[in-house]
Amino acid sequence: MKRLALVLCLVAMAACSVHKAPLVGITCSRSSSGSTLLSSAYTEAVSKAGGVPVVLPTVSTREEADALLAALDGLVFSGGEDVDPAWYGEDVMNETVYMDTVRNHSDSLLARAAVACRKPILAICRGEQLMNVMLGGSLYQDIPTQVPESVGHGGGARHKIGLEEGGFLRKLYNADSLEVNSYHHQAVKDPAPGIRIAARSAEGIVEAYETDQVWAVQFHPEKMIQKGEDCWLCLFSAFVEKLF
């Protein structure tokens, strides 16, 4: 609770010092000792896009989640460990499924709080999977096992995705396809009700979707920005613009 109070204090100080620049909370992974872990690629991307990044600790109650969301303008769900298959009615498929129960609990509380208060969400990799499940969808637990014809997913591989007509990526980039990176072994299987698919891989894996509140991508645009692919800053800039 003391850690949450400190974060809220820092959020308030940031709000007073940046002339109303949007405050963007970013969820984190944890080390084996419980320390908060987040790649600087996320905070750098949000900052370059004109937002103020706020690194979020894990929360343990809905009250803590509501307090954080009340102080933030938007939320980025970052990449990381797997979502609990029990949330979409399945047992763990195999040893490739790796979970952090503390983070899963925290992210579920933050997701429900964000949806309830209609705060804009940018969901990245695990974040895309998390929000699909939170909204009522399911996942492929392990793409190589369940979609054996798939190629180029995981390990930082690069592949092209096709952009759906009318989707947010098509509108942002005015292109039929984009080349993206890939660090995932799970993906959307059954899209949640109300989700609009924005991009797919060649074999049909969902690579992006949207709702009126959520932009979700299966790849890691923040990593590409950090490696000099500045075109991906457009995605973060468009998200931050929604927060003003």
C-alpha cells in the first residue's frame, strides 16, 4: 500500500509539472525476487509520443486499481508472461505455458478497472492476449502445437501482416501490409465479442484488433522504435493524442 501511495504521489507531481501532458500507466513484469521489471523501450516510446510514462507496480485489490486509473489518462498493457488458461475455461496445455500469478491477478484488476472507467488502452503482445480474454475471448496456448503451419512467430522473427480495411493500422499507415517483429507463442484464438480484427498474419493469426476503447497489437512496436524504426512512433503518438 505504501508503494501505491508513492506512485500516486509521483503521478500527481508529474501532472503538475508537464502542462497537462497525458499520464500513461504501463504495466510491468516481475523478477524472481518480486522486483518490478520493464524495458525502457516502453517508457521511451510513450515519452517520445508526448505522454508521461508512469511505471505501475502490481496491485492486489480493485480499490488500488481504481485509485491508479483515476489518476491516469490511459494505460499500456506490456508484454510478458502467459495469461492463465483457466480464465477462458482450459487447463494448461504443455510446459511452454509460463505464468506469473501475481501479475495475472494485478493485470486482471487493472483491465477491469480500465474498462469500467472507459480509459483508452494500448495492449501489446501479452496485453493483446490479456484484453481478448478479459473481454470474453480465448487464446491459442502454444502456436507451434495448435497451428503447426504457422511460421515466423516468436524469437524476434520478422514477417508481414495484412491490414484489414477500415482498421486503425490501415488508417494510420495507409498501407495494405506492414512488416513486424514477433516474440510470442500464444495468440488470439476466439476473438471476444465486439472486437474488430485489424490485422492478420499470412496463416490467419490475429496480429491486431480494436474496440472503441482498445488498440491491441501482437507485435512489439516499442522494440522497433528503439532499434531506429521511427515509423512505429506514429502508433504511440496516435494513442497519446486520444488522451488529450
